[in-house]
Amino acid sequence: MSFDEFVHEHQQALVRYATLLCGGQGDAEDLVQEVLIRVYPRWEALEGSRYAYVRRAVTNEFLSWRRRWSTRHIFATAELPEGRVEFDWAEPDQRLAHELRKLPRQQRAAVVLRYYEDLTDPEIAAVLGCREGTVRGHISRGLAALRSVLGSDERVWRGHE
Amino acid sequence: MSDEEDELRRLLAARADRVHSNLSGPAIRARASARSPLRRFAPVLTAAAVLAVVVVSLVLLQRGGGEPVPQVPPAAPVTTSPTVVVSPTTAVETTTKHSTESTTSPANTTRTTTVTTIETTTTKTH
């Protein structure tokens, strides 16, 4: 498969995956494009599943890129709002995206890889470069943090009621 | 699998379905070709620069550390001679004076006693 065919076929899935990681589509497109630019010079030398390779590269870039991004892009506002800003998170998936953004990067990546990409614990551990026990811990803590969005009380999850 | 996990899968899929991107292979290839080769090797160049700085620093440290440290001349010895010499002399002088005075008075007393005894003896003989 040529590079153009790969981009045409998988760019939508890669940008969607990156959007769940980053929280915004613009950042996700920048992230995926940066990875593809780096991968292109050695495209012919890649072996195995190229989608898995690029997805792993996107994940690694996200894990290091967020740190650089937070220090590189500081946006100034003309004036501060007087009152408290309230967001209208009408749709449940938007509220989920908002809560997902609060998770630490590794936790967020583990949750998205498990529940969006449907990877197993060993596969997630290979992508993140950590042990399977660490992956299970990330997913457990990530789920605990997202329970308020998922419609059930956290106390019910923990078996107190 | 629990209901919450199913719910999470559904919400993540719904969130992802809102995204529609239009990245194209030719545009990415064009950007990759336009990117400066210096930027591609920037991490290697940075690592080499850091290594060079470390090596130069080590060499300079080794050269600077080989020179002998200038010896500071020893300070002049602090003597306590005024105290040692002066105080015993004073003590001896004081003692000498005191003993001279004390021995004179018993000597005089002895002489007086002897004279008196001789006078008594001559009276008995006559």
C-alpha cells in the first residue's frame, strides 16, 4: 500500500483517535500530520501493520507532545470574564470528552485504546511501553473518574449500595 | 462486560463520529519534502553538541586539577614565653623575701636566751 493510499484510507480513523486523546480536532490533525511527516521518509522500510505503527507513533507523540504544547502555546485573552463561565455540555459524549480531558495522559490513552480501539491489555502495554498491571491500573482509575458521566453514581460502582 | 463499559464505548464512538478530517497524502508528502534536513537531524545534532560540551568540560577540569596547589607558608609559632618566664620569677622573689624576714626573728630570740643562761651559772659559783 502506498503512502497516499494509507493516508486516504486511515487518516479519518487516526484523527478521530487523536481527537479523543487531545480533546480537539485541530490539535489532533496537527498531531497526526506531524507523525505522518516523520514517518514518510522511511515508509517503504516499515514492516508489519502500518496502521498499528502509526497509531503507536501518534500515541507516543501525544504523550510527549502535550508537555511541549502546554508550554509552547499560551493564549492571551483580551479581558477576563466577570462571572463564572459555564459550558453547556448538553450531549453526553461532549461531557465525556470534557471529563476525559481531565485524566492524566497515560490514563486517557489507556482508556481510549481499550474502549475505542478495542485493544487488549498486552496490546495496550506494548503501545504505552509499560506493564500490563500498570495498564489495568490506568483503566481502573480512568473508569472511576468517568463514572459521573456514565450515568451511575460512583458509590453504586464500588458496591456500597 | 458491564453496562458502564458499554456506555463508555458508545459515548467514545459518538464523540469520534463528530470528527471529519481531510488530510491528504500529497499535501503531507509535500510538507515532508519541504522540511529542512537540518530539522530532521536536530535531535542528533543536539545530542552531539551536549556530548561535546561535556567532553570539553571534563578535559578542562582534568587540566586544571593537575597543577600543584600553592603551599601557604606556615605561620609564625605562637610562644607563651612571657607568661612562662615571668610568673615563676616573681614567685621565687616573693618567696625569698618572705623567708628572709621570717628567719631573722627566731635567730634573735635564740641569742637572747643563751646570754641569760650564762649569767645565772656564774652567780651560783661565787
